[in-house]
Amino acid sequence: MSIRLAYLSNGKLFFAEDGINFRSIDSKFAMDAKTKALEIQQRNEWKTKGRGAQFRGLSPWGAGELEPANLMVNFTGVIPANSKGEKIIYAIETDTIGGLFQYDYKNDSEKRLIHKEKFNIRDINKQPKTNKIVCSLIYSNGISNIALIENAFKDVRQITEGDSLDELPSWATTSKESIVFQSSGIARNQDGYFVGIGPYAIQYLNVETLEMRTILEDMKHDFLQPKYNSKGELFCIKRPYENNWNKSVSPFKVLKDLLFFPFRLLRAVFHYLNFFSLMYSQKPLTTAGNPKVEGPSPKNIVLHGKMIDIQKAMSKASKNEEAVSLVPKSWELVKITDGGFETLAKSVVSFDIGSDDTIVYTNGTSIYTIDADKQIKFLTKGSLIQQIIVIP
């Protein structure tokens, strides 16, 4: 079986024309952003090191702001650019700017479609007949709403609002003007601070009239990533809802925190002083073991509002299993029926539906297909797959 696939992994984009041999996609925009950051750093290096920094009285925590290694460049969505799938469109966000870009993987060329400051979008999805794009528009206060991109990428219009997480929109096959998406309300305390999120529900929205209705909600379950197939059947990921933000604090944990507080305080003071030593003498306070500075490793990832401990998931995996699953079996891919749900697969992180209604899903480390006879077939392995996308 040959199928074009793409997946997102820890801010990186991987693409395979045959659905098996994936390669990383490099964005010229991302490389230019890092090069520019490096040039700025080199021009201002005298201000942040040695006597220049001491003379200016520069705060050490401001010195690393222009470090190219610290520049965030994340791929946040990908869709086919046309019905033939000859080109793809992806979304990228950095610390300051974001945009949409068209990529010709045959010629390895990139074209900018939208490019502006504080333009953070994710979960892009295109209507094949009208070429309108829906996406999640991310704000600095943590909320996300659905936005519509149309008129050859010139207009970006927010179509949902409220203190909520509106994410992963997809077009309904029953209407050219309607979408479905997952939505969760944000819980805040009396001072307005974020304390948690409610269960994810599935919402149906007409993007022109803005009429919205709830398709599926349950206080005991999250319903994620809704998608229609060509027959108008609706699929989603169903998982138990966990109300972690309203749990009482264990007295044992409070006592444990009190006992370990002096040690944690000493450790924080040591790392603070060690940072000063590195800034002004380029030498650490300790030399035992000749430690080296390493970049952050993805020990945890957030999937649909839930923190996933990757190391814990790996350690729990049985040696006899064909592939390690990043999420438990309670994360089920289901088809919504009149009588309830029909479970098609378990331990599902993400899924997509091809034009021939073939379902492709991932458990986070491997990719599978489900055919018309509901037979599951292993396709290939990946690395920390957070979202899978079928390219026609």
C-alpha cells in the first residue's frame, strides 16, 4: 500500500511519499531565522560578555535571549496544497513571528504565504473544494480559538471566541461551509488564574452563519480530533476525563515538601551561583565528571491538554509488544453510531482519514492503517509522533 503521509514530532515535520520512508523537512524560513539570530548575537556579543557586560551592568538572565540554540522554531500543522498532493502547506511559529508556507518537495523550494508577528496557528485543515483553511489561533494568555483563512491567504477571521481551548478543526464532508472541532472550557480561580480545563466536547460550526451546536459531550470522557469520512460517518478519539485540578492535596505530600524544602532551596542557590560563574569566568563551580551542557530532552509531551511522561510510558511497555504506546489503551479510536460507539483501535494518539476512507493512526511510535474491512495493518515506525496527516 502506497500513501503519502506526514507527521509532527516535537516541533519537527517528517514526510514520506510512500508512507514508510520518512525524511525531515527543513524550512528555509526557519534556517534564515536562526542565521539572523546568530548575526545579532555576534554583533552584540561584547555587550553580554566580559568587561562590556560588567560595565553595562547587564542582567545575566538577559544575555541568552538571542542565543540561536534557544530560538523556538516549531512546525505546527501541515496540509496538502492541492488535490494531487504535489506540494504541501505547513504552519511554523517562532518566539516572535509565524506564518504559512508552501513547500514543493520535488524541487525542495519554499514559498511564503502568510508571514507576520505574533501569528501563532496550529491544526490547519483545508476544504478541498473551496480551498478555505481552518486552524487553531493561539493567544499569549493560553486560550485558542478557531480561525478561517480565505481569499488566497489574505484574510484571517476568528470564528469562535471565549475562554476555551478550541482545537483540531476539520471540514465536514456533509457541508462545504461546516466544520467540527474539539473544545474544552478553561477553569480559573477567583483571581482569574488558570487552574485546569473541562472535558473536551465535539462542536459543529457553520463558518458562514456561525451557528454552532454540540454534537457530543460527556462529563466522564474527552472526545478528541473529530473527523468525517466521505460517507458522512464521524470518528474521534475517546478517552476518560481526569479532573486533576480539583483534587485535594495529600497531607503526606505537604509534609514531604516541607522536609525537602531546605535541600531544594540550597540546590536552587547553587545553580544560581554556578550560572554567575559560567557567565563571568566561563568555568563551572564543579568539575567532577567533566559535565557537558546539553539541550533539553523531550521527557514529557502534552497531548490534548494532558502531560505524557515518555520515560514512564516506555518503562511500562511489555517486551513482547510489537510497538511501544505513548498513551494507555483507554485512548480509543471510535466511530460514533446511533447506538453509541464502535471501537476500532486502542492506544491512539492521532489519526487521519484518506480520500478512499482508509484510516491511518499512530500510537506515538508506530503507524497503522485500518481498511474497509476494519483490519489493522502495521505500516512503519516513527519517533515521538504527535500528529499524523494523510496527504492525498
